[in-house]
Amino acid sequence: MPKPRKVYVVTSGSYSSYRILAVCSTRERARAAAAAHDRRDRYEKARIETWNLDDPGVLSNQTLVFI
């Protein structure tokens, strides 16, 4: 089985204010996006999450609704 590809998701906030700021192909680009956000917003620090692209384990535990 091939090694899963990763994306780096830049996020901010929590609970109802949680949002995705950027999805990047490299950690370096994600760091740049997070730094740009942090320069604009002193109160809500950006985080970088690593997600596996097309991870079948994520989809198997969720109900998907297409509209």
C-alpha cells in the first residue's frame, strides 16, 4: 500500500470560532501562512495540523451528506 500523502492545514479558533485558514502542500508553506495570520491577529494564534490525504479511515466513521 502506498504511503499516504499529507496536507498541512492551518487553523485558528476553537469550537464555534474554529476555522481553516489554508491548506498547504508543504510544512514550509503552512508555516508562512500561519505567520502571515499571526501578524494580522494578535489574539488568535494559528496552528498547523497534519492530515492524511484521502485517508479511508476518516471516511469510514462518518456519515456523509451531499447537497
